[in-house]
Amino acid sequence: MELDRHQDAQRTLAAVHETTEHTGDVYLPWYHLSCALLAFQTGRWDDHRG
């Protein structure tokens, strides 16, 4: 996200979504934070559902 490669960030988050939901643990909050930051940075804050 910091490199303005938002589409790559979106694809990466989509790829790890199921794994983070399944494993939970420490990665789940980081996943949700990353999704929220990406939505904010791309102007889609209202579309973010977590």
C-alpha cells in the first residue's frame, strides 16, 4: 500500500483472507487492519465491511 500498488495489495489480501479467517491467532487483527487501511487509502472507506 505504501508503494501505491493498491491493486496488488487488494489481490494479496484476497489471497490470504481464507487462511487468516481459519487460523485466526495474531494474524487476524493485522488482516482486518490492512483491509481497513487499504479501503481508507483508496477512498472506499464506506465500502469496507471488515
